[in-house]
Amino acid sequence: MNGSRHPRKRKPIVAFSIALLLFSVNALRAATLADYTTRLSRAITLIDEVEGAYEDESGRSTPEQVVAGNLMLVRQHLPAKETVKFDGQTISVDNSWLYQALSDFDKSKNSNDRREAIARIAERLRAIDEHAQELQKATNATATDNDSEKGRLAEILRRAEYVQTAPEGSAIERLLDRFLRWLDKLIPRPKPIRSGGSPFVSGVAQIAIVAICLGAIAMVIWRFGPRLISGRRRKKPKREARIVLGERLEADQTAADLLAQAEMLAREGNLRTAIRKAYIALLCELGDRKIISLAQHKTNRDYLSSLRDKASLYASMSKLTSSFELHWYGFVPANENDWNEFRAVYKSTLRA
């Protein structure tokens, strides 16, 4: 009888172990709030590009070329079910509404209905993103409060008994003071006036010496003053991180860095991704030259439309945009000739 009871006792233990294992796996897969907000922002950018494709009346691209690629990436960025770590807790995120909305969108054949459906999806994603950004700010504020103890030590070290007194006045004033002391050593001290000497002549001599010293000081200020003032100009503000076509670029990442990454991808045979990377590099280069204005919500068609008043640049940019859309959004495989042609037009565009 004992032998027959053991299996029954093991079943609850085994079931509990499996449940605990599944919970641990889900916890390991949980994303941070920062990662979730980043993916959410990318999904919004992709949805905006779909909206832009339907609103573009130029006829240069078929909306379906953009829709197919973008919606696939949206599903990759936002799974139907996932968990997010926030403030020491694990929160379950349910994105099933998005999949249902995308399914209804795919079933619709009317362009107006599809346009309205994608607009509703974009509006709801923005509302979720706004709430997620607020949570992220609250998390950052909590982290700041945790650093208050470090601030107390810094406050103590700023007390008078710990601070070494700095010289008063600006650098120019201190330099001028040193110069006056040096000049004072060069001026001979007036000797006592002997009896029979003329006090008027002695006074004139002293006035002449003081006038010469003041003239020398004025000459030094006129000669070197502008250089000292120009050397104290304010530093330019540092550039912040940017998001271009859904890809996050760090503050120190330049267009040359992106093009180098594209070249490396091309050598590895990943020509489709190389074309996308090079296209983003071109947008960054044009942004650095103040030709276009980069923004997270803008699509490739928005950037192209902003160049309509520049005929030669618009023509080459239109060719590069068509190639980018064909291979990235249209999923048309790119060969070596496509990459070489894209790179050649890229370089000629920058020279123009």
C-alpha cells in the first residue's frame, strides 16, 4: 500500500515544480521598462510610416509595400503577451488588442477603412507610450532620491572649513593685478625733494610717469583684451540621442559611423540591411548640414517631400528613397549591383 501512495504524493510536488520553473523562465524573459518604451516608440514610428504611405498621393510607391514590412516589425517589437520589470515588480502586458486590430486591418479591403483603422492603432499606441514615459520619469525620480545620501556628504564638504578660498576676481582682473605689481617695481621711487629744488617740476614729472603707465595699461588691454574675452565663449550644447526611421542613434554617433557599419554589413552579404543603414546615414548627414530637420515621427517620405525646392538634390534623393523602399519595405532581395549603385548615388548626392 505504501508503494501505491507514493506516486499520488509526487504529483502535487511535480506540478508545483513545473509552475515554479515556468514562473522563473517568464521572470528571466521580463523586459525592463526602458526597453519596453524603446520598442513602443519604434512601433509608433512604423505605424506612422504606414499612415504616411496611405496619405502619399504622389503614386511613387504602393502602400502595401510599406504595410507588409512595417506591420511585421510592429508584431516583433510588441508581442501579444510579455512581462515588464518596473520598480522591483513584474507586470504582465497584454497587447492582444493590437493583434486583433491588425487582423481587422488586414481583412479590410477598403483604403479609407484601412486608413482609419491604422489611425486608431496609432492613437492608442501613443496613449500607452505617454503613460509608459510617465512611469519611466517616476522611476528616474526615485533613483534620484536614492542618491540624496551622497548629496549630504557633498554638502558637508562644501562648508567653509573644508573649502580652500579661491582668489577673488576674474582671471583678467588677477592678470591685471600681477601686471600692475610688476610695473610698480619698474617705476623708480621719488626721492625726497632737496632744499632749493622746484616742487612744480617734481609734480610734473610724477604726473608724466603716471600718464605713461596708464597709457601702457590701456595699450595692453586694447591689444590682448578681445582675445581673452573671446576665449571665454560658451561651449556648444552637446547633441542628444536621436531616433531616425525607428532606429536609435547615440549622441556621439555620426553619419560616417553609420556608413562604415553599412559597408561592413555589405561585406558580410547583408545587402538589404546595408542599404537601410546607408539611407539613415544620408539622412543624418543632411540633418547635420541643416538641409533637413530630423524628427522621430517623420517618415522617409516626409524627408523626401522637404527637399522638393532643391531640384538636383530631390532627384537623387528620390532615387535613393525608391531603392530603400523597394529592398527594405518591399522585401526585394538586393544584390551587389544594387548596393554599388546605391553607394555611388549616395556619394554623388553628398558632393552635390
